[in-house]
Amino acid sequence: MSESLIDQSVFDALRETAGHDFADELVNTLLEEAPGMMPDLKTAAGSGDDDAYRRAAHSLNSNAKVFGASALAELDRRLELSVLGQASDAAVLEAEYERTAAALRGLIDAG
């Protein structure tokens, strides 16, 4: 599961560069903070706030790239570049995030 969602070489490079424990700490921080970004994205889409929508998508995109979550990063990038997404786009992103979060948890649990 994690192989299709996480580029293992990117994740391994992060651990090599930052250190195993610090990389795992970064993953845990993402797992704690990203769910709070989803409501921001949905609210921005619902209110027509292009800037807030792009900021939320950009933040998720940047985080996803760091961990090698290529599919999530690409979806975030598309949303970031859109004129203004819909709440349904945010729901798709949230589902992809949940799949990616499970894969990341598996990687840090595996050591």
C-alpha cells in the first residue's frame, strides 16, 4: 500500500538527511496538523476565497513532496493552480490524504 502512495526513495532520503527519529517526528507533525487544513480548504472553497484555498492547497502540496507522497502532492498542486476548487475537490483531497496518512503511519511503524 505505501509503495504506491509514497516514493520510498524520497522517504529514505529524508530519513538519511534529517535522521530517522527527526523524520518520523516530521511525519507525526504532518499527521497531527494536516487534518486541520482540510476544513480550511473546504471553507475557502465554499466562501469563494481563492487566496485561502490556494494557501491551504500549497501547504499540503509542500508537505506531501517532502515525504514522497507523489499522488497527494500532484492532487494538491492541481488544486493550488485551479481558479477556485469546489468543496467536492476538497473531499477528494481529504480521501487521498487519509490513504497517504495510513501509508506514512505504516512506514514509521515499520521503523
